[in-house]
Amino acid sequence: MIHIASRGATVAGEPFAYADVAPIFQKNCIICHSGDGPPRGLRLDTCENIRKGSDRGPVVAPGDPENSELVRRIKGISQPRMPFDGRRTSQMKSPVL
Ligand code: HEC
């Protein structure tokens, strides 16, 4: 079962609600970033886990998307770009990301 955090929660103070991006993560990211032993220790299945970040630390910088590793990976500023397997859907062109 996948737990989706309640509406209105924010990702470490990011200006978008977790509920807004949750469907994108559910569809494009948790196939890898969930369960035991996710890449870089990063799980994107709950707001809680996104806040925890990866083995390397936080992946979201509050109020600063350009310095958020998570956003940088999706935009391809940081490599390898996410989703790792290159499947990008129209959902990925969401206004928040
Ligand atoms: C096919 C599997 C796969 C999918 C799907 C995937 N990832 Fe990843 N992700 C990885 C792997 C493998 C790494 C480690 C790669 C590296 O940095 O060397 C990684 C690393 C990351 C990192 C870097 C963490 C850090 O601190 O270095 C972020 C952030 C990330 N992924 C976010 C996402 C997001 C957001 C999505 C969905 C849009 C996504 N990933 C989809 C496999 C995946």
C-alpha cells in the first residue's frame, strides 16, 4: 500500500503542496524510490520521506527550488536526470515542476 500524505502538506516549506506533486511522484518516481534500498536512500513515497532526503542529505531546499536537488534532477540541471529511465510524461510538465 502506498501512503499519500494529507492535502496541504508542503515539501520542506516548498511553495507547492505535496498533494500537487504526489501523483507525479507516484507515477514516475516511486517505482524506484520506495521500499527497501531505494537509490541514494531516497524515498519519494511520502511527504515524510521526501523531507528526510537521501543519504547525502536534504533534496529540497525550502523556498528555493533552484537549489533543490530534487527539482534540479527533474529539470536536468543535475545529472543523471530523473526519472532515471527517461520516461517523461505530460504530467511532468506540471506548472509546479
Ligand atoms: C528507474 C529508476 C528511477 C526512477 C524512475 C527515478 N529515479 Fe531518482 N534515482 C535513481 C537512481 C539509480 C539514482 C542515483 C543516481 C545517481 O545519482 O548516481 C537516483 C537519484 C535521485 C536523486 C538524487 C538524490 C541525491 O541526494 O543524490 C533525486 C533527487 C531523485 N533521484 C529524484 C527522482 C525523482 C523526483 C523521480 C521522478 C520524477 C525519480 N528520481 C525517478 C533511480 C530512479
